[in-house]
Amino acid sequence: MTQSTIRLTVNGRIHDIDAAADTALLYVLRNDLELNGPKYGCGLGECGACAVLIDGVAARACVIPIEGCVGRDIVTLEGLGSRCNPDPVQQAFIAEQAAQCGYCLNGMIISTKALLNRTPHPSEADVIEALRFNLCRCGAHIEIMRAAMRAAGHLVGAANR
Amino acid sequence: MTDPDAPMDVLPGSLSVVRPAGSGANGGFETFIKITADGSVTAFNGHVDLGTGIRTALGQIVAEELDVSFARVVVVLGDTSVVPDQGATIASETIQITAVPLRNAAAQARHFLVAQAAQRLELAVEDLFIEDGLIRGRDNRSVSYGELISGETIRIDLKDDVPVKAVSAYGIVGQSVPRTDLPAKATGELVYVHDVRVPSMLHGRVVRPPYAGVDAGAFVGTSLIAVDKASVRDIPGLVAVVRIGDFIGVVAEREENAVKAAAQLKVSWKPTPTLPDLKDIETALRANPSTPRTLIDKGNVDAAIAAAAKPMPRTYIWPYQMHGSIGPSCAVADYREGAVRVWSGTQNPHILRADLALLLQRPEREIDVIRLEAAGCYGRNCADDVTADAVLLSRAVGRPVRVQLTREQEHAWEPKGTAQLMEVNGGLNADGSVAGYDFATRYPSNGAPTLALLLTGAVAPVPAVFEMGDRTAIPPYDYDAIRVVAHDMPPIVRASWFRGVSAPPNTFAHESYIDELATEAGVDPIEYRLRYLKDERAVDLVNAVAERAGWTPRPVRKEPAAEGDIVRGRGFAYALYVHSKFPGYGAAWSAWIADVAVNKTTGDVSVTRVVAGQDSGLMINPDGVRHQIHGNVIQSTSRALMEEVSFDRHAVTAREWGAYPIIKFPDVPRIDVLMLPRQDQPPLGVGESASVPSAAAIANAIFDATGVRFRELPFTPERILAGLRGAQGVAPAPMPLAPPQPPASTDRWKNPFAGRRGAVATAAALCVAVVGVASAVLPWRSIAPIARPDASTWSAATIARGQQLAALGDCAVCHTVANGAINAGGRAIETPFGIIYATNITPDVETGIGAWSYPAFERAMREGIHRDGRHLYPAFPYTHFAKTSDADLQALYAFLMAQPAVRAETPANTLAFPFNLRPLMAGWNALFHQSGAFQPDASQSATWNRGAYLVEGLGHCGACHSPRNALGAEKASAHLAGGFAEGWEAPPLTSLSHAPIPWSEDELYAYLRTGESRLHGVAAGPMAPVVKALAALPDQDIRAMAVYLTSFNDAAMDEPARHALGARLEKSTGARVVSASPVGARLYEGACAVCHAVGGAPLFGSRPSLALNSNLHSAVPDNLIQVILHGIAAPVSSDLGYMPAFKDSMNDAQIAELVTYLRRQFAPGKPVWTGVRAAVHLARHRISR
């Protein structure tokens, strides 16, 4: 593959990436930008561990080449917030202790964030559907559901302030 | 490097509690607790946190015994250079066993410091109290731990008998404490082993042998024939291809290039031996050699059973299952002479270190295993394997290497949770009591040696026999006559411990069997158990759970009232998980009451609610215990309902989540956790117990609902349906048969030599005859070369117009090789007659068309004649291009000549005789080619005529979309009636279209403009670059093409009606068709539904609706197969999103199941496709583009 520089906007910052155009976004985020949030899980878009937001919509970074991301706004788990200043969704997941090993947590938080971006007041059924294709093997589903519901309420509160 | 003080001596003083290290530790000592002069506390434990939260619980224990705040304690786990060797983190031992010395160490440190303080403050020990490391007494006298330690280095030897705090004095242990790791995990700040980056690190991938998931037998380590290193020569930044025995790895500077190299590397292997048929586990396990080991033999079992009033022999079967870590294993290794460091997600750092020492032939002291968190493993996954892989690759290249296993590798090679066979012979006495219980269990599993040891030949591939089939093999019931035998046996496929080890299968048998006994005796199943349960804590738990769930005694099963197709039931099971070497230790007691809903029409089982009761003794962190119970309930429900590893006769075939589904959010039961307050009792392991009763509780509930007893997992819809039909004495209902399929399109390009010899010979003869005539009349001659015209010859407007025309004609699509220079040729075009290579049409004088005059160009475009007089093959669609106007041809010529010249020789065609004889093409032309320019139809609109000109001329749609005759000419009689190109069906553009909703002008316009029609699908395969190229054309030209093509269709339906039909089709195909392939249904749900389910959560890209997709409604499955195999890597626009290729994750049989399912589910009115598997095989082995 002919190599050329590809310009990506990640977490509000512009990066010029020297990688083949068909390189999966996930590898560039993890290796070039040293972001740990998105994780490799299946490489087929099945499990959701690699999720990021692209233009505010959930995306599976393992199946999207960087050439498809040019001119788009990419946000990773790190872009939402930090330990000192977490996003309300992250805060809700911490408050509900919504992980065991935590490997799927990135995808759960990103999918919840994407849901709230498009549906600020989701029902429980909306949350289940939004997380349906995010796999968790530890069985933290109950806590994750609670966290996502809490995040929904939390964001409602924030919007009302 | 065994001295933990060495790297930490920056602070002036410290207090450590230590013990002498074991062998291999070079005379050093192991530290448990270290307190530094600043008052901070570090606790060291040899176990690791597998995601269960033991880091937090251990911190609580230390804080409690030391009387410091929880926040002051840092827990270090699993780094072999600093933590004590405490064996593998298995069997729920951490809290019960491994935490004991840590607790003692903390208590010892407290006693020491208090004694020091008493001296310093001149007060009696009894008069002192401690608040967060500050020791205080009367008169405001106080001194802190840090002040006591000051600049001194104090070491205390760990003792076994240390007075520890009374539970009644606990302030931290027993309180729920938030997990310390979650804030970092929720923000991407935690460094998992996957996230380790060290300077100058390279990326490795391994290539595994074809005997996937099999690790014993003489072929292991000896099957590799050859590795063709030249096959990856073109990979950028490739550093090495490493081969040792059957171990193969590639190393590259960048990860994606290591991925490409691993995929592209050509490797030849010896044939893989045949496995026992693992679809029949019972036979396979009975045939596996074994050694009986009697665990208990009480009373005269044989006589008791012989005297039983009702003998009840039963067999229970547990399938192979996967640990299924969400993150495939990963490791980093840095091999240097005398100092090897690895970063690993291992369960057992010290054991792994010994393995690495053996593999590298280096002493253990030279190796440092640094354990980082990884994805939850629930037992032995590939964490150790990948660490050894990384070490081998790092040693080969002399730099640090990170190795990430693929999903397919983790699925195929992780040591499986083994299948297990349980047989019970027993029965009832006349009074309903248990006559006797003769239990035998077969557990073909061991410790799964680290793979690199086997692949490289460092360890012989002879399967060891482990005695681990005995976990909870003795039932908890006090039967008078009981015998339990574990038939110890080697593995059949690679297998090792998985959460609960052999206890969940054994308990499935015990707890199903006692339910069967109770049913036969006509006694409530809980009451029946209580007659034989003597353990008081167990009795308390069973009663508490029954009360919590509102259990109503059910001595006789009552047929539940059906709600439509649904019947509901409730089941109970109880277990004490007994772990570690027999007779082992009991972990927490667990009891389940499960509620299920069974759909009698579909066979779907839903676990709607679980009341999970547990007696865990002292709960260090009650919230942590609750979460562990949740996790166990959910994971074990998943195992019972849907989990089963599939094999063919050579290897594991489940290589992604569609073939091995795990539970998803909609299927998670409501869980009511009941934790018995036993804070005065010793703490027990809680990491596995709640998994153990699961399968039996669910099976018992299904029996309650349906009256049918299921003795084999998983409870899949097909197993339930088969059971229900069997129980009702009804033969399986025949699947409604679809009407017979019409023969596949005869218009498909076929190799004319395969079966149509006569016709071809005739036609060829005809060509030869015609060529004789034609050559006489029209002697083709060479047109003299010219000097390459200067681009300034033409106006910018002309060149721009030519650019549009080149886009319309898709010149670059055929004349450009993948990733090559535009229009420089070389692309192989597969035809039924052989391979034709597209030529170089850049203006290079020697290898391209730089020396072509316009007349030469025009003659090629209109007549198919090369400048030098040779005939061109009609793979070059001059039959269409001939219709182009002079002005357009001139503009196209101008554009091509104005482009950069690229020197590139075109490879020679590889055509079979007689098609390699170019002069024959003269005859072909005489038969099939009309060279007249486009003639408008006066009866049609100007737009229609414009469309016709574009479609029939440069657009050359018919080249793919019209069927061809035996000589490869488009059939005039079936214009645009559908054809084939490059393994893809080019669907009919006429009223013969297979689309479930007729094409309209607007949908055609949308499709040609954007690459997607909401009512038909997206452009893929060879059509994607066509639509992409059309972007150069103005909207009105696309509209004209749509108008023209629509005129071939019946366009009676209006727009609202089309969309209403679409919605109806989507709704009617939304519910699962019972008769469709269950395997295919699971593959769809795991692999496809995320992007294709109607109404699913939006994801980046489009969401093509399968119910409306023309390809699912076609007469042939080719396009569906192609897109599943190869995905869509280059869509018309990135807005449409991308589809991954599944060719490396699914085998032919799986794709055939999936395709068959999709057809049945989403095109239910259409006949089933036949020959799907062969079509998949063919498509997989075509020349890949």
C-alpha cells in the first residue's frame, strides 16, 4: 500500500500519521497516539472493546481504516474525561462499580455516551439495545446497566442546571 | 534482583516483614509488608487480580491489621522480582489461603510498632490505641509509624502464629469499599498488559499450526514442512520471520504490518491427523483411556442398587467450553543476555518463569515476569502461551517485541474447559428413599503445557493426566450406599481448568439426579434434598434461599398454564464448591432458584430470574462479593444456555463470537442475591462458587416447565425442540420445504471447455471461417507511432471533460493494479477463457499509449484493434465504447494523453487455446460487434437518450450486467438481464431484477450517486469502484442513467408504496424463522446483527437492511458469499462504513450455514439455495483481488 500522511483529529488534536491508508484506526490510536482506552477484542466489529466516537456516533475502530476517518472528529475514552475530571458517563460507571476486569469497559462507556448523544432520555429498553452488541465476559452486566441508567439520569440533571 | 529493597531505597528507612525465599531465589527473601518512613504501606502477594477485585480485598485486610487507612495501602501483585512465590491464582484460594501470611505479616508489623511506641512514649501497650498509623496514649502522647521507623532499615521474620484482630474489632474488613482500579479503568489510564510500550518495541504475530486446539500427539511440533519467506518480502518494515519447530512468528516495525505478514506468509504443513468425533462427546470420552480412582466407597453400593425398587441409571454430558477472554492474550518481552524481562497477564508468574527458563535454557534468576492486568481469564487461557511467544521473538530480533494473539487464535488455542461425562447408577427404594448412588466422572483435561514448549519441541507432546475431575465429585448428600470414582484421563484436545473446574459438571449431575429422584418419589425437590443434607450451614442456606424466592413445595409436577407458546418453570440446585487437591477445601456455599420461560415453538429458553444465595463466611468486601455472585450467575447461565465449542474432525472450528456466542444484555436474568451474614466465620473464596449450581438449577426449571429432562448442555433451541418432540412422542415436524430451485442461471460465464466442447468447437470453427473472409476484406494494419502529443494541445475544458468520461468508462478501475499507479495496467482480469492483463494506458511511449495517434486510439475504441494491428480482447469493452461520439472520444484521448506517463510493462495474458489466437477475434467481431455510433431514439425524451448514450456507450453497463454466450459475447436477446463478473453476480437491471421491491428512478439515482439505496443495499465488489468513479459525473448525467435504466423496469409502484413494502418486509422477517439453521442464526446474531439488525443502535456507517437486499433475493448466493468472505474494504464512500472480511474467522461450512440461514430468514418466499457449500469453497479459492 502506498504510504502517505493521513491527518486525523483525535480528542480535539490534529495528528499527521505516517501509515498505510488501510491501517485499522485502532492500531493508530493505540500505537501512534498511545491511547489505551480502545482495546483489541475481535478485529471483526463483534465485541465492541475497540469502540470510539466518530462524529459523535459509536464506531468500531478495529474495522475502520484511517483513510475513512479523514476530516472526522474522533473521540476516545481518554477524550471524554480523566480520573481527575471524568465525564458524567465515566463517573456513573465508577460510582456503580461497573466492571470486573474492565476490558470491555471502554466499549460500554462509549456506547452509552453515543446513546445519550442521540437520546438524552433513554428508556431501559434503549439502553439494552445500545449495549446489546457489546460483549462482557465477567458478567458485570447488572452493574453496567445500572451505570448506564445512572448516566442517563445524571446527564438529565446536568442539562437542567 | 530478589532483594525488593534494592529499587526502593530512596526513602531513609523502612520496616519489612519477610521470609526466606524458596529454591531458585538465590538465597534472598520474600517481602510481605513494607512500611516506609513516610508512613506508606506496600503489601506484596503472589497471586494476581483476575478482575475479581482481590487487590482491593487484600488492601482491606492489611489496612485492618495494621490500623491504617485503606488509602495508605498499595498492593503489589504478581511481579516475580518482588512478590512471594505463592503458586497459581486458581481455585478461589487467594482469600482463603494466600491472604493468611499477608494478614499475619501486617499484624506482626503492628505488634512490633506498638511495642516500640510503648517504649518511646513510656506507656503500657494496653494503654495505646492507633488511628491510621498514629499511635496515641494519654497526655496527648503520640508517635507515628513513620517516626518510629525513621532512618532505620528493620526486617522482621514472618511468623505463622501471630495474634490477629478479633473479627468484632474490625472496622475496615467487612465494609464495602469501592474497587481501587476502576477510576483508572473507566478513563483509559490503567495500563493493561495490552498497553505496555517499551522503547524500540517491535510488533509480533504468530502463525499457528493447522491442528488448532490440539496439543498432544507425535505431530505436535513436527508438522511444518516449509515457510516461504519470499511471500512476505513486500511487507514494509518486516524485521524477521522466525521458525522453530512448529513455532512460527513474524516481527515488524508496525503492528498492522505484522498482521499483514502473518496473513500473507505462505506456509506448508503436513496433513492434520483425525480427531475423535467430538460431536458425540459420550462416545469420545468413553473411548479415551483412563485410570479409575475411587474417592469414596461406603456401604454395599452394588447390592443396594440391585435391590432398588426403581433402578435409575442416568448419563449427563457437559460440552467443551471456552474461557472466552474478551481480550485475546498479549505480552511484551525484552530478551537480553542475562536479563530477560516479560510483561504478562499470566495467572501464575512463578510457574511461567520456570517455563520460560526451560524454553530459553536460562536460569530462573535471569528472568523477571512482571504481571499486569489483562482481560478476565476465568482459568487458564493463552496468557502464558503468548508470553513465551514474545520471548522467542524478542530473542530472535534482539529487541523488545509485543505479541498480540488474534481473536481466532485465542478461540482456537485457548485450553478449553473440557467436556465431561457423568454417569450415575442408582435408584429408589419402595419407600422413596435413595437406594444407592454410584457416580463416575470423566474429565479429560490437564494443565495445558505452555504452547511454545510443545511447538518448539522443548517438551514432548505427551499428554499428562491431572487429577482434577474430583472437584465436588462427592455429592453433598449423605447417602447410605455411595461410591464415587474419578476416571482420570489425558486430554483429547487442549484443555485446562475453567472456572469451577470439574465441579459445575459434577454438580449438574448430582443436582439433576436428586431432582429426578424427588420427582419419582413424589416429594418436593427441596424437601427431598433436606432429608440427606447434614451440613448445618448448607441447610440454613437452602432454607433461606427457598424462603427468599417464595418457593412453594411441588411434590408433583403440575403442567404450567401456557401463555401462548411460553411455559414457565422453577428449579433449585445447591452446591458446595470443593477445590484444590482432593479431598480439598470447601469454598463458599451456594444455592440457586432459577425461573425459566421456555418457548415451545422456537425452543428458546430464557432464564428470567435467579435467586442466588451464598454463605461466604466473613466477607472482606461485601460489595465485591455481590459483584462476584452476579458475575458467576451471568457467566454460568451463559454456559448452560448457549456455550459449546464446535470442532470438525481436525480442529476447533469456533473462531469468533458468532460460532461461540456468549450471553448478551437482553438475555441477562434478574438476579436477587442473598448473602448470609457470617462475619464471625473464616472468609471463603467467592470467585467460583455461584457458578456451580447453575446448570442443574436451569435444567430442573426446564423440567418443571416442560416435563422433559435435559441431561446434556447447552440448552440450545434445537436441543430443547428435539427434546420436546421426543417427549411428546411426535416425530420431528418436517421443515416446510421450499419449492425446488430452478437451475442456476445458465448465463453464468463458464469455462467453455468444461462441458460445452461441441458448441465451442463449432463456434471456434465459425470464427476461423469468418476470419478468413474478414482478413481478406479488412486487412488490419499498424498505425504509425507518433511523438507523444503535448498536453497543451488541448484546452483545460476538454481535458476536464475527458476526465469525466474516463470516470464514466471506469478506465482506471480495470487498468490499475491494486495500490498501483493509475492506469498503468497490469491488473489480472479473470475470464472463463483465461487471464487477461489490463494494459498500460498512460502516455508512456514504450509501454503505454504515448505513441498512439488519435486515429489509433479511436480505432482501438471503436474496433478493438491495437495500434500495431493486433486484435484486442473484448474484455476491453470496445463493443460499447464504439457508441461514443467523436467529440467525447477526442476529449477522452486528450485527458489520457495529458496524464503522467508511467513506465510499466503489461504481463503476458494466460489464455487457453484457441483464445490465445488473436486473429480469431476478427471472426468474433464479425459475429458480435457492431461498430456504429449511438443512434438516439426519437420517441424517447432527451434525458432518456442521454442516459442510453451513457449506459450503453462508455458506461458499458452491459459488459457485466448482460449474460454472455459461450464465446463471451453479450447476448443481444437478453440485454441487461444479469451476468457475472469476477465471481460476483451483476444483477439484472431489467424487470428480471430479483429485488424484492422494484427499482425506481429515485432509488437508482441514489444508488449510482451515493453507493447506497435504502431499499436495495450498498454497492460492493466490482460495483463499488464503478460508483466511486461515477462521482466525477454531474447529477444530471446520473439522473439520465437512472431514467434510462428505470425504463427497463415495471415502475408501477409509487414511492410511499415502496417504502411501506420495505417496512412490511423488515417487520415480517424480524422474528426468527424456527426452521432456519440454528448455527446460521447464531452466526448472524454474533457477527452480522450488530450492523444489520433493523432498529439496532446506530454505528458509524450505513445499516443495510438484509430483508430488502437484492443479493439475498437473487437466484444465486454468489454476492452474499463474496461479501461475507471478503467484506467491504473499499466502499463507495467512507460514509457507508466498512465491512470486515470473515474468510479467516469462519470455515466453508459455517459460511454455508450462515448464507442458508440468511436466505431463509430474510427472503422467506424464495427457494432455498442449493450447492452453497461448494459455492463458498469456489469463491474462497478464486484469484483474490
